[in-house]
Amino acid sequence: MWDDAFPSFLIGLREGLEAGLVVSILVATLVRAEARNRLPQVWTGVLAAIALALSFGAVLTFTAASLSATAQEAFGGTLSVIAVAFVTAMVFWMRRSARTLSGELREKVTGALGMGAGVLVLTAFLAVGREGLETALFLWTTAQAAGESAGPLTGAAIGLVLSAALCWGLYRRVLRINLTKFFTVTGAVLIVIAAGVLGYGLRDLQEGGVLPGQTAYAFDLSGSIDAGAWYSTLVQGVLNLTPTMTWLQVIGYVGYLVVVMALFVLGVRAGATGSEKEPPAQRTESPRPTRHRPAWVVPVAVVTVPAVIAGLAVVLGRPKPAAAQTVAVSEKECGEGFTAPKAGRQTFQMHNTGDKTSEVYLIDPDTNAVYGEVEGLAPGTTRALVSTVTGGTYAWRCVPSSGTAVTSKAVRVTGGGTSQAVVPVSEQDLTGPLAQYRSYVGQGLTTLVGQTRTLAADIEGGHLGKARADWLTAHLTYASLGAAYGTFEDFDQKIDGRADGLPDGVHDKGFTGFHRIEYGLWHGESAASLTAPAQRLAAAAAGLQQAFPHQDFDPSDLPLRAHEILENTLQFELTGDTDEGSGTNLATADANLAGTRELLTVLKPLLTTRSPHLLPTVDADVARLQGLLDAAHHGTTWTPVAALDATARARVNGATGQLLEDLSPVPDLLEIRKSA
């Protein structure tokens, strides 16, 4: 969290100190002019500026929340660029004005004292309001970059509190700070931070479709840099530099940093040759107020008015959702009542008027790509289908539980934007990958049979040391066949069953297979007691080899297994739940990863055409996890899960979780959808 907090801490400290200095000068001027009765007017202006800044932040937040995902990227990117412009202007303005700020404000206050109360309120409001708006905008953009982290708000709060304390100390003359040096140093640091915000904003604009080059990467270090390491998190949080950046991001970052920093340094050197003395404050008599009103009226008004305006902006600016179309579905007719919708996020109420349960798809009739679907729509029921509609051709396809598919007439939608469609996969499309994977599993089972027989011979001959090494070899072979678990039927329990749930646990007669032998080998059991379990394991492996060619292998299992193998790894291996003494859970995880990699290899042609960016991301995740597992492999031994320190364990779990998250679209992308 603290890496995300630093940029916001710095902006809170600097902007808070600027605003605090302004308020201090205003207060000091009034006190010296013996016009303490006008201080409430200053605090009213300050309160109004704070209310305006908070309201502005609310407008930004609720406006972004009402946009589509693509529009949010474009909106956030635009505001990031604007925030960089504001911060840059603020840095240069403060560098030029720091020495003359006090004199200028005193002149304004002196003039305001001779006028009405509203002028003094306005002076304080304008002096502080600009800092508040800049702070709100910059904090919003840094919070967007940090995601769900509470770091930006925490950092800003600490910075503002510290700035308030510093301003109090300066006002009371308890502290002395060289403000010129302070604003010079923080200005240079803010320029570096702003360069990162600019790069982040440009990336958002690319992802929002506003700027080109989204896939033109200048570098991709995700496979060689641990994104979860403390140093990576620190660099990303403070500088907004990521392991993968596009050419536009790099050019924008470097160009901004070189040009702006050079101008800033030159300006500092030029300004160092001169200084300006502040003119003494003129004592001004404060006229007595001629009108009296309740003291609470103006403060309440200046807080309420910006909040009301912000609320109206959010409510009136939010696009009104279009009325949902009701579309009739039946085994004879599909899409009755469907008219060309407007572009944008739309809700369709799908009502089954027929006698059969149906699958309903919103498709592109030219490519059969699916934009949305409702599965198992029962007769007489209505369910909502939500989809983002963009420019293109749309039609409904209804597939009843029995009978032929019916497709509606096509409608044309005009408008911009992009929408993710999934090209449907047929059982025929998965025939080739399935055949390749069956071949892989068949070869693995042949190897497994030989290895389990070797293991049984080791134990029967009393060579328990050799048996431990051969046990691991055989177990890893079986673990690498993870995608086939669903088709092994009862053989999986015989070969790789766990003691969980058995009445007597590890001592139960039903505890068989690899884990039964593991427990005995690493808990001092004799060769005689392990001979029968080893022979049963070898027999089960041979039986599976003979049965596998005749077992049903559902093609839809392939996409599901891409995700489920590592789900089991995270649940069992990485928790140490299946460790019966060997301490080789990470070796099993490594074998599971190898099985996942093999599965992705056979699915690659289908995935590449449907989601070109998925596999590069997954490959980087796999490489990262592989590196972490390799670090736990020391020759013939592995670090037990329980022996990992907290940081290493968190990295392995985090890398596995990230890989699972990036693999999660695979089942949907390669789901077999009915078409007839």
C-alpha cells in the first residue's frame, strides 16, 4: 500500500502546504491590520474551496462509474493527461511565485478590507480553490492507477495533516523552512511522478481506442521480472513504470521527463540570481460591517451549493438507460419484437413463448460470433440478456432442446465503439486438439506403467532409498496428465487417492496409491508392509492403460481442464494438504504446470484466433510461476511448502492465482455452443 501512497503523500504535502501558506498569509494580514472580526470570512472561503474540491472528486468518480469499460479507459486517460498538465503548470508557477506570493496576497487582502465581506470570501476561495481542484484531479488519477489499493487516500491524508502542522508551525514561528528549496526539490520529484502518470494515461487512451499502438510493445519484461516483488511494486506504485510498456508510453514518458525537467532546472538556475523582498504590510482600518446576518448562513451555503451542483451534474450527466426490448423465443420463431437497438449497453428481456427449453444467442450472422447468450431458457420464463451493442449486424439464434435452430432476421446498428464477440466452437473444432491430447496421455500412461513396476520392484527388493526417488519420478508422470482426471473414472482414486474422509485416515485399508506409499516410505514402514500397496499401484496403472483407449473423453473437458488443473494445485499442493512426508508438493505443482502447458499447446490454434492477447499474457504468467518453482528445486530435492518463508509462499500463491485469473476466459472462449 505504501508504494501507492507516496505520490499522493507528496501531492497532499505540497498542495496542502501551498494552500496552507496562502491561508496563513491571509490570516496574518488580517491580524496585523487588527481586523480579526473578518477572519470568519476567510474561513468561509476556505470551506467553500474544500467543498468544491470534494464535489469535483465526486463528479469524476460517478461519471466514470456510469461509463462502459472502454469509455472508462478513455475518460481516465484523458483526465490523467489533464492532471499532468495541471501539475506541470503548478510546479512552474510555484517556482516563480514563491518569493512574491506573500506580498501579492497582502495587497489583495488590503484592497478587500475596504469592500464588502463577499470580496474577502472570494479572495480566500480563489486562493485555495485552485489548489483543491488540482489536488482532487491528481489524486483521482493516481487512485485509478492504484486500483483498489487504499494507498492513495492514506498517503494524501498523511500529507495534508503534515502540511497543516507545518503551516501552523510557520505561522507561530516555531519552524523555519527554506520554502524555495522545498518547492524546488518537491517540484523535481513531482515531475518524475507526473511522467509516470502521463504514461499510464496514454496506456488508458490506447486501451480505450482513442490512440493507436495498443499492441506495439517497446519491451515486455513480465517473463523475467517478478511483478509481485517489493521492488516491482515500489517502482509501479511510485513511478507508474510497468514490466510491459508500449512505444507510445515510453516516448511520452521519456519525452516529458527530458523536456520538462530540463526547463525546470534551467528556471531554477535563472531564478537563483535574484530575490525579492516583501514590502511591509500596510495597516488598514477595517470598516465596521453595516449589515448583520446569522453567522451560519454563508458557511452552510458555500458547502451546500457545490454539493448540490455536483449531484445535479452526476444525475443529469448520467446517460438514461434505454427501455429493455422484449424478444420472443420459441422453437418455431426467434427474435419476434426485435428492432435495431441504439449503440451502447443494452438489456434484452428474452421470453420463451414455446414449449421447449431453448438456448438463445445474440450473434453476428455473417461470422456466427456470439455477443451474448442465455442458456436453458425454460418455456414461459423470461430472463435478461445484457450486451454492449456497437456498429454492426445483429440477429438472434434460438436452439431448442430438440429440433433445428432458428435464426431471426438481421438488423443493422450504426455507432462506434468496440464489443467483444466470441467465435463459437463446435465439437468438430475440438476433435484435432482432443486427438493430440489423447496421444499425449497414452504415451504418459505407457511411461507410468514402467515406472510403477520399477517402484514395486524396488520395494519388494528392500531398496527403500531407491524407491523414494522412483516414487517421485512416477508420481510426477501421473501428475502431468491432469487434464485427463475426469476420464480416469475409479482408477484415479486407486492411483492417487487421498486419506481425507477415510474413517481411519492414513491407516485406513481404503487408503491406496501413491500417497499411501509416500506415507510409508517417509514414516519408516518396512518394505514388507509396502509391497502389497506398491503392487496394487502398478496393477492399477496397467489397468488404466488398457481402459483409457475405450473411455469417453468429452471434448468440452479440454477447455475446462485448462483452469481446473491449477485450481486443484492451489487447493491441495500449495496448501500442503497432500504432503504425506516427502515434502514434494512443489514438484507436483511443477508437474501440474507442465500438464497445463501441454494442454494450452494443443488449444493454441483455437485460442489465438479468438483472443490474440490471451496466450502471450498466460505465457508470461507461466514463465513467472515456473521461475518461482525452479527456485525451490535443488538438484534431487525440493523445498517443502511448509518450509517456504512467508514472502516466497505468497509469491508462489500470487503467481498461481494470477495465472488462474488469466486462464479463466478459456472455458467461455472454447465452450461448445449448439448451432443446430
